Amino acid sequence: MSRTEAPPLPEPLRVPVADSHTHLDMQDGTVEEGLARAAAVNVTTVVQVGCDVKGSRWAAKTAAAHPNVHAAVALHPNEAPRIVHGDPEGWSRQGAREAGGSAALHDALAEIDALAALDHVRGVGETGLDYFRTGPEGMAAQEESFRAHIEIAKRHGKALVIHDREAHADVLRVLAEAGAPERTVFHCYSGDAEMARVCARAGYFMSFAGNVTFKNAQPLRDALAVAPVELVLVETDAPFLTPAPFRGRPNAPYLIPVTLRAMAAVKGLEEDVLAAAIADNTARAFDY
Ligand SMILES: [Zn+2]
Ligand SMILES: [Zn+2]
């Protein structure tokens, strides 16, 4: 078996759940194949997340075409500085050059704002701060973009989906300063137990991805252990973060049961009990 081969279908869940964060547009095969494979193991709903204007339009269109796909739309925290600085990898180098950095960001945000108004768009994100991929020169643009997304989420009454990579304190600070939307989800939760207590007090949802199964992820399991069950979600962030023992191979929504079972063990809960709670929490978070 090759390391790049797709992992086998896990034993189906008995209680249907949602993958709260996935990128179908970055996965192998068609959307229909991906959804069918997921449904075969009782992962019946997915939140499709856009990372730039093009991806967000695609997410909205895909959600409109599939009743069990919900969309989240945003400029990824690593995308915002590219738009402002006109990086060649950015989606609109031309636009950035012509309009000037912040004006280009403003235009892109206006597109996200328009998409966020659509009924099948249930979330604004992934937005937030990423100090791992973006250096100090991009921090101001990231924070400006993050604050704009918070405002968009609140104005449209949509969930805010946070991407927080090595930026815990500043993400919490901006949320507190700007005032978090009623429903806020930390996608691929990466804080420790202490931060989980802070999130719990604020009522933030914590969505755990496949990395919670990694051998070196004890701090993440400690965080999951203290996170109130009514605030816990599960996600793949596929094609990234494939759960153990399939690390390094392609991830997809049908692998949710692998992560959910590992989470049930951490929480000391029956698989069905955790699945039912997560199904309920995801529907509450994204208001569908
Ligand atoms: Zn992310
Ligand atoms: Zn993501």
C-alpha cells in the first residue's frame, strides 16, 4: 500500500454527524463522490470553507447545489496580506497593483460581504491570525481583515470561523475588543487546556481536527478533556491533517469517524453520545 493512497472507509458511525470544516475543492474526485463516501459512514453534512474570493464563490455555489453542504466564506488570514501587498501568488495581483493595497483588500471584502448575505452561506471564515505562515510585515493586514470579517459575520448573523495559528493571545484580544459574534468557532482548535477554559467561558465552539490523534498532541487532548461537550465540534480540514494511523495520506470527510472515536476515548464518552452532541452542536453553531 502506498503512502499516498486514500485510507480505507472506517466503520460507519451509528449517529450521523457533520464535518464542520472541509475543503472539497482541494480533494481528489468529484464533490458527489466525496459526499457519497462521507454519507456511507454517516458523515451526512459538511461545511465547505472558502479561503479566497474564488474559493468562497465556489463554496456558496456548491452549498446551493447540495442541501447537506453549508458554506463559509472568507479571505484566509494568509491571503489578506497577499492581496494588500500584491504578492504574485495572490488571487488579484493585478487588482492589488492597480487599486493599491488596502483598496484591493476592501474590494475583496466587499465580495465576501455579498456572499455572506446568501442563505446557504452559514459562516464567515476562515479568518483570524496566522503568525506561522505570515511574518510581522503581514500582521497589520491580517488584523484589518480579521476585524472586517468579524463585522461582516455580526451584520449578517452568521457564525464566525476562526483560523488561529500560533496567535492565540492576539486572536482572543481582537475578539474581545471587537466583540465576538453570537456564534464563534475555533476551527482546528490548537490551544491548550487553559485556553479551552477561556473559550468555554466566552461560549466559543472548539472544533477538533485529525491532529488531536497525533502522538505528540497530548496538550490538545488535555484541552479537549476540559472543553464542555456542548461546545465541541469535529472536522477534517481535509485534505490536511489526516488522523492517525493514516497521517501523511489524503484526508477527506469520510475519515471523521476515526477522529471522533479518538475524541470519545479522550472524553470518556460513548461514541454515540459524543456523535449526538456534536451533531447538535454543529447545527447550533452554523444555525442550519
Ligand atoms: Zn485553517
Ligand atoms: Zn481550513
